[in-house]
Amino acid sequence: MKFGIATFVTDEGIRPAALGKAVEERGFDALFVTEHSHIPVRRESPYPAGGELPAYYYRTVDPFVTLAAVASVTSGLLLGTGVLLQIQRDVIHTAKEVASLDLISGGRVALGVGAGWNKEEMRNHGTDPRKRGALLNEQLAALKEIWTKDEAEFHGEFVDFDPIFQWPKPVRKPHPPIFVGGESPGALARLAEHADGWLPHAYADAAQLRRVRARLEERGRTGLDFTVFGASTDRAKLDDYAEGGADRVTFLLPTLPEDETLAKLDEFAEVAESAI
């Protein structure tokens, strides 16, 4: 089982390049960063974890800018979004951004996506929250068309474009791996249909991991990467993930200034070393 880092990169914490270099130097194999384009001032959508929405949600740096900075100072680190809110983005622009990042990083991108929870945020982008799952499914299919075809076109209910040229193409073939976040029936159906990996939350357990893996295999989907997102250092939980067949666990790194971040990464590295 491999170990990585998941975090909110903000203007109040360690800078992306310093973070990426430190993560790779400590032997972690992946860095997954979050996204929120904004937080509406008036919000009715409850924070999924309960309580007040943490301050770092309001201040996230753009994930592709963050990961480009990380790519410039690392050589092997997997550069992941966890998760990209594609339903709030133009799919053609995203195809360009992912392929560009994959090019400059030498094929190290992992695109983690989710349907999101903040309905007011979605609406500000013109996205109907009731249709976000169906929209995301079409967007994922359209991304693959753009990445793999010289003349790509797509005609769906939500995504519709005539043949286009777009370069660069991703370095990773046939395209960068797509990870789907979430445990809902819709997310698991999306995982089976469109994804190369799963990003379950840290509250997942071995039984759930095995159950989802078995259902995928029943559909002929084998070899998907299971990366637990945002875990703690609890050794019993880490052993449980391993027993359930997780391929990678990402520790949830709090958003802190550089010195405190480096100290926390040292703690995580010690835990990972003892768990291997």
C-alpha cells in the first residue's frame, strides 16, 4: 500500500512548490489537492462533515496552478485533484488544462472528480444541482473523446460540440487516470462506467472496499486504483484499509504555514514508514 498527501492549498498556508518538494522528499508518492472556485456568502447547503464550514474552504488556490508549480520542482510525484468540481467547469478548457499539466509533468496527472455538495456554488456557475450527476457523466465521456481523438466531437444532452482540434494530447495513454470520489449509488455507477480509480472518504472500511471491488469485477472492471482520501494516522484504520485492498492512503494534511507543515509531514512519514 502506498501513501500520499491530500490537502487544501490556500493563500494562508505553505506555498505549492515548497509543499510539493517536501512531500516528494519524504517518500510520498502522490499529492491530491482540493478545489472550490468560491463560497457563496448566503449558503443553505450544509457542510457534509457537520458544523461550521472550515475557513480553508474559502481560500483554495486553483488546483491546476498549484499542481503546475509542484510539477516544476518534483520528478515522480503523482499530481492529483481531489476533487475537481468539473460540473462547474467548461469541459473543453478542462481537457486543455489537464493535457497541458500532463505534458509539462511528464505524464503524472490523476484527475479526481466529484459531483460536489455546495448547491449555491453550482448555481452560480449555471449548473442545475439536480442534474449534476448526469452532467458529470457526459463531461467525463467528452474529456476522453478530446484526449484520444484528433478530431473530437460529442453530442449529448448537456455537452454538445461539433468536431474540434485540440492539442496537446496527454502524455499518459490512453489518457490520465480518472478517479471518482464519493460513495453514493450514483458515484459508484460513475466509477464502474467512467473511472480508472476510486477516491473513497476516510470513513470507508475494509468491508466496503472489498464490496465495491467485487461489484466492479462483476462488471468486468478489474485493476482500478483505490486511493483512500484524507485519512488520519490511526494505525488500526491503516491496517483496515490494507486488509480491504486499498492501493494508496492519503493523509489529510492541515493547512498550515511552512514550518508547521514540514513538521506535520515528518510525522506522517514516520507513520507511513512503520505501516509498510
